[in-house]
Amino acid sequence: MLTMGLDIGSTACKCIILEDGKNILGRAVVSSGAGTVGAQKVYDEALAMHSLKREDLGRLMVTGYGRFSFETADNQKSELSCHAKGIAFLMPTVRTIIDIGGQDAKALRLNAKGMLDSFVMNDKCAAGTGKFLEVMAGRLNLQTEELGEWDAKATEEASISSTCTVFAESEVISKLSMNVNLADLVAGIHRSVAKRVAVLAYRNGIVKDVAMSGGVALNKGVVRALGEELKTEILVHADCQLAGALGAALFAWEELCKQA
Amino acid sequence: MTETVAQKPKRPLPKSRVMVAAQTAKVYQDAWDAKARGEKIGWSTAIFPQEICETMGIPVLYPENNAAAISAKHLGDDLIAYAEGQMRYPMNICSYARLNLALAEKIQDPAYNTADPLLPSPDFVLLANNSCTQLMKWYEQLSHNLNIPIFFVDCLFNYDEEKPAAYKVTYIRKQIESYIAEMEKFSGKKFDWDKFLEVQKRSQINSKLFDDIIQLNTRVPAPVNGFDFFNYMSCLVLCRGKESTTEIFKQLKLEIEEHIANGTTSFPAKEEYRVHWEGIACWPNLGHNLKTLKNYGVNAVINGYVTAWNIVYEPGNLDSMAYAYATSSTNSLTTETIMNMRSDTIKKFDCDGMLCHVNRSCKMMTFHIFVGRNIVEEKTGVPCSNFDGDQSDSRVYSEAQFETRVQGLVEIMKENKEAKNG
Amino acid sequence: MVNLDSLFNELDTIAVNPRIALDKYLVSGKKVIGCFPIYTPEELVHAAGMIPMGLWGGQTTPSVAGQYAPIFTCSLLRSCLEFGMLGKYQGISAALMPMLCDTYRGVSGAWRVGVKDIPLIAFIHPQNRKLAASREFLAAEYGAVKTKLEAIAGHVISDAAIKNSIGVYNAHQAAIREFCEVANDHLDVVTPKIRHTVMKSSHFMEKGAHTAIVSQIIDKLKQLPIHQWKGKKVILTGITGEPDDLLDLFAENKIAVVGDDLAQESRQFRTDIPKCGGPLESLAQQWLDRTACSTVHEVNSSRGKLIVDLARKYGAQGIAICLMKFCDVEEYEYPMLVKAAEDAGIPSLSLEIDQSTMNNEQSRTKIQSFAEMI
């Protein structure tokens, strides 16, 4: 039996097709977020990839910021529960998850059974979120996807002290005008995000293993800086960006089993 | 309030500064020694009636002063992050409190030695809320986290223009009396009222002397870089009732008089403009502040913060002392009262403008600025400029913004001068 | 015959738009005194024959308050200042303001320059409460407030009148406490929003009139069969649990509010005014008796214990900490509250309360996740 998890985030939509609650059959990611055609597109793509139709899905669960507005869904669940569920499936030893999303950052703690135990989220502020990285990348004329590669080339991390996105942007501009190396600037930006997110993680308590989920986890520079701030290794699964969608697909499977 | 101005001095420090450093080191050492002997030591808010512990010879250290010193040495960020992370304090509370609450926990580990100067852990805290209400919440947390008693003198807030009514002064005086009795019990030491009178007299001599020194900077050009005064505040916070402070102030006065006689100044550039600095220093950004001001020839000749320790009363009269502690802090008076005082100071010091630190940590001072700048502009005709910053949290300040605001202020001051000189 | 819905609607109209109540009192010739939260001696206003009316701000994005109030002012006092500056409180004869925190210290100055048509009567509670001198002080302070109110009322406020008002207030508190108890047997009817409305509306009504309505509500609830609530239950703590949309998110996720330590709600109603010398001393003693509140100095605050006890007493699975942004007195206590819940094995949820933003998306995610978790 197939279930689908659809994660409609603020900057990207992710989709997983799961077989019998065990095997990941299909994956799809579209980099446009909630309120766009992204959700429909990723959904269509995932189905098309395996020549499936809606009727082939036993159950469809949506999550993410756009979770209330996808009509064909059977149910919706919060992205916190879904990320916890997805990561616990991918990496059963993980007890702490850090998820940096497009407009928020969260730290989740799981109990020994892999269930969500407690969580904290950032204030309504762009600092320490994907949005912050996006603004800074824009300022440096880079794509956000390129930030990780540039980070690896840094030799001396530039210091970005302001938390405020507007002030930090002006720091970046002034450092650019002083000819600070681009890679060093990128590393400094990652440090700034990591410091902010580390506060959240510490606030929620850190139990090993620690993993990152969400799309920002693909940025090796953020993972590096966060690992340094938390003084611990951070696990990143190849499917980290799809963890929320996977969790949703798993919940769909559980609901299906309950119905039966 | 600290010995470390971020800018490295080109010349050897003046003798008075060396004396300050030695005095501060001694206060910390005395506290550590007492702690080692198993005696009780305390932490105190900056404008607490220090005369009582001074009389009883009980060592007391001052977290506000300590936090400022640590921040000026750029050692505060990790502590602040620890307070917000592991300890879960929201980032919007006072940064001195965040820094100190983290430090109070860190120093429970004898191996901890990252912060400088390092305080011994307190056995009690002394709380006066005349600077703000957050002090009360901060010290409640210290007491809660360390399980130690609070000695509290509630100094109220003077929400009306008129002088505090007699029943308010009585309430504060009775608290001081009760505190003396409690401290006798707690410390097992007898309170010596004769010595108390001596300490009160000494405190008055020091307050008066510092005020005289500040007044010397009314001269144009000023003999002192206004930022230098920050370096002597520790004398008033840590050692208001000590003779060593008198010696330091006498020496400082000599040095300034020498500048006046020689026509020299400690301001490192030509004084083009004189401004009144409003608010606490941005300790982590002192270097950038000073560099920028110097580049524009702006001497912050006077600031309201360094005059907050002018606690004047009649020795031997507890009501008079209670009254002084209720009214000396900038933050215990209404905006109108404070801004009228500032306007007078601006005229007296011949300031061309006012530079206001919108300090994220200090709500009360910020309100004074927001509500009061109209009063200052109307009464004095000088322009005011605000900038964002913080006393300890380096994440709030923006170098670019500070420079823009200073430059903007300078442009207006320049126009005003040109108009005046026709 | 009135039914529960019409009683709730009556209170809801007032809670949502206090201006309607204000205008009604003004038209009837009553003088109205604005009362900034919390622990303002409303009894003195009541005894003067005037109407004490709570000033609790409201959901608004301030446009003019920023002139005097920095962005890091709590949204409650920022919106009060905004409404004052925009003339939305017009008709109020004066405003009583307690100097409970730094923001109040600052806003007292801002109010005086920004809202010139409503005179400010500021006063301060003593925080060093263990000395007998603190009661003497507060009685004298309330005496000074009384004198200022007498000038507005145009007549003396007698001791007998204050004693009478104390009776009215104690009876009102008792009614509210009973309502909260009875409500827990009818969580299908008393939604989080209705529970809030019943208490909030009391700030905008003459207390005797409010008691009468609440008593009717209690009677009608008691006539209903006891409802076995199948959803989750939580306790709220903080300054306010507003706006209504936030409370609706609890309902949407099948979470009932079964107890609270909100300054706008139960915190105000849990300490009776004792008999103690003259009436001013009685009012002063009530302040000295208050505990477990962020605005009250207490060595080793009992607030953590209070919320855990509440949760246990009413079988709540979680504690929602409604943290008003930039309310420093509350922010200092946040770690202590999380720790108390943690030590008791009760999950806690932190929600950001902010009157200046309408966006509840983050709260929605948090509350839904919390419901999925507990």
C-alpha cells in the first residue's frame, strides 16, 4: 500500500511516496514554496515519476506552512511532528534535531522511542533562518545553494556581529567594500546563523545524537559552524530535506493501519 | 566604570589611572581573600547604600561594574549566549543581567577562569531598585539560582515632579535601619555607628570631589576627553566610601589642572564640537565610538551616566541619606526632571549637540531619550541624534549606523555654528 | 428567559469593544477612571461612585506611539499609549497607573506628553513587603490616590463607602473563582475564548453588575449535565492569553483551558481583601498577601509551584507559557517556569504574545505540534 507525504514549505515543496510504511518509492523537490504552484507541481511530478494516480495512494498527508490549503489531502499534521518522525525513521539513534526552515528555526528533542518530547522555535525574526541566508546570499550575488562550497574555501572567518538582518546586511556591505574575501564572509554568515540557532538548541537541551533536517542541512557550511557551536558532530542524512515529507508519509501509513 | 578603554593608549597611563587599576584589583583581591578565609561576601547593585557594609568591613563586589569590565574586554558574548541558551533567559532582558546570571552559574565550577575580572561567588546580595526594576528581577534570579538571601532597600520611583513625600522617605529610612539590624545578625558583626558617620563623611567628600572634577570640563576646549570619565566610575561604584578614592580623585584633579595650565587636553584630536552623551557606554564598542568621534572632532565632554553617583546627604541623618538614595539615579526620576537637568548641563558645558545611546538593555534610559529629546531641543536649541546599541550585547550595535548618525549630527552642528558665526 | 449564549454574547460585546461600555457609562452621567493593569486599587474609584475601567490595549499596529515608546516596549503598554494618543480613550477623567516595571516608569512620562487630555494618577506599590513599614507606606500612597480621586469626583470618599466597595470586590472575586471551577465541568460549552471573555469583560464593567451576570452563568452551567471532556487540557500562565484567535487555536486542536495564572485573568482574582485596620490598610494588606506574580517581589517565587499544582489539580497535560514579548518581569521568570514544569514531568509550550502582530501562523504550528505531542 502506498502513502504520500507532502511538505509545503515557505521556500520549497517536498514529496515522498512510501510503500508499506517502509520503503521510499519516490522523492520530488520543487524550489518554490507555499502559496505558489509548487505544491501541485511537486505532487504531479512525484505521481508521474511512477505513473501513479491519486487513487493509487492509500492516504495523503500534508505538512508545512501550506498544509491547510491542499485540497486533495486526507489529513494534515504540523511540520514539527513530521520532521521528528521522518528523522527518527532515517536515523534511529538521533535524539536532537535542528531544523532551519525558510522562515523559522526549530530545535526538537525526541525520547528514546523516537517520539517528539519537546521543542522550541525562534522568535518572529529572520535571524538564524533560511531567509537570513537568502538575504545575505543575494547581497553577495550568490545562489543560496553555492554558500556551502564557498564556506569550504574560507581561511579566516569574517565576524558578523549584528543579529538584526538589516544591520548584518550593512556589515556585509561594509566588509565587501573593505575587500574582505568572499569565502571568509560566507563563513562569517554561517557562524552568525549557527550562533543564533545554537541558543535555541541549548535552550531545548542537547541529547546525542544530533542531526539537522530541512533544506539548509544541505549547506555544509552551516552544518560545520553549528557543529562547532554545539561542540558535537551533526549527522546529516542524504534525504534531510525530505524528512518532513517522509514523516508525513509515515503518519499517513500509521493512520491507514489504524483504520484497517 | 572600567579600566579598559578599548583603544590602546599611546602614552603611559596617567598616574590616577594606575591608582584606579590598583584600587580595583585590591577590592577584588580583598573579596577573594575573605572568601578564602570562609567569610561572607556580597554582590550589590551599583547605587545601594554601600556605607553599611563598608562600615562593617564586609567585602562587596558590583555585578554591573563587573559586567561592564568584561564586556569592554570583549569577553561577554559567550556568557550572554550561555544565559540565552542553556539557561533559557530571553534575549530581551538586560544584557548585564544575562551576562552576570551566566557568570554566577559558571563560577560554581572552580576551574572556570575565562571571564576577567572574575568574581567570587556571593553569600548574599544587596538590592536597591533605584536604577531600575529589572535589577529586582535579576537579583531575585541570583537569589533563586544560588539559594542566597537578598537584603533589599526598595527605593521607589519618583513618578511626580515634586520631591518625595515624607512617608516615602520614612519607608526607605526604616528599611535601611532594618537592613543594618539584619546584617548585624547575618554577619555576626556589631555595627559601629561612629565608624558609620566617618564612612558617610568620606562618601560625601568623594562625591563632592568628583563633581568638582567633572565641572572642570566646562572649559572650552575641554581638558578631558569625556570618555575618560568612564574610567573613574569604578571608584564611585566600588569604593564610594574609601579614602583611597579621595587620593585618586585628588590626583586626577591635579592632572586636569595641569592640562588647563598647559593648555593641553586628553582628547586625541582638535575639539571641533562638544556633545552631551546620554546613556550608558556601549562597552563592547567603546573603541569604535571613540575612534568615530575623534575622526569628526567630537568630544563627548559630559554624560549623565557618570554623574549618577552624586549621592549627596547630611552625614548622621538617615532620613537625608534615604532621600539621597531615592533621588540620585537618573532612572528614579521623571523624564521631565532628568531632561531639565540635562538641558542645564548642556548649557553649562557649552554643548553643540546631544548624542543619545538607545540602549537595548535599558528601557528607562531609552524612554527618557524618546520622551525627553523634545524638551532638550526646545530648552537648549541643540540638535539630538539617536543610535542603537547596547551596554554589553555586541550584536545590537551597527558601526555603519553609528557613523551615519554621528556624521548627521555633525552636519547639523556645523550648520548651526556657521549660522551663529554669521 | 435568557440563555447562556446571550449572557456570553453580552460579555463578549464588551470584552471585544470596551468603548461601547465606556460610552454607555458616560451617557448615563458616570465619570470613568482608566485603570492600568494590574493591582490598581479600583475599589477607591468604585467607592467614589465612578467607574473603574481597565486599560488593556488591543490588537493594533501602532502608528503614533513610536514617537515616545521605543520598539522594545511591551505591546500592551504600546497600544495603550497609541489609543491614548489617538483619542480612543476620550471621555475618561483620569488614568491610574501603577509603577510596576521599567516600562511603566517610562510610559508614565510618555503618557504625560502624549495624552494631555487624560491626567495621569501614578502610584507605586512597595516591593519590600516583609516590613510593617511597607503597609504603612502603601496605605499612605493609596491615601494620596484617594485625594486625587476625590478632586475628580468632587466629593469626599468615606471609609464606609470604601468598605462597601471592598465587599463588592470580594464578592466578585469569589464569583469568578466559582465560575472557573464550574466551567471545568462544562468544557464543551466554556471554550478557551469564552472562559477568557468572562474574565476579561469584568475589567470594563461595574463589578456588581458583572457579578450578577457571572452568577447567572454559573447557575445555568450547573443545570447542565457534567461533560466528560475527551480532548487535552492545559493551564495558561503569563500576562494575557490574547488575542481571541490564539485561544481559538487551542479549541481547534481540541485543547481546553482548565486553569490559568494570567495577570488579566485569575491572578487578579485569587487574593481576597482582608479585614485589617482601616479600609486603606485592608487594601494595602491585599498587596502584601499577593504571591506568585512576576510584578511582585518574592524571594524564591512560588509561581513555578503554583502552575504545577494547578496542572495537577485540574488534570492538565501541559502548561502554555504565554510570554508577552518585551515584558521583562515575565521574561526573567521564564526559565524558572520551564524548569518547574520539566521537574514535574509536565510538557510546557512557550507562546509569544504580541498585540502588534496579527500573524498567528507560528503559534498555530506550535499549538498543533503541542497537541500532537502531549
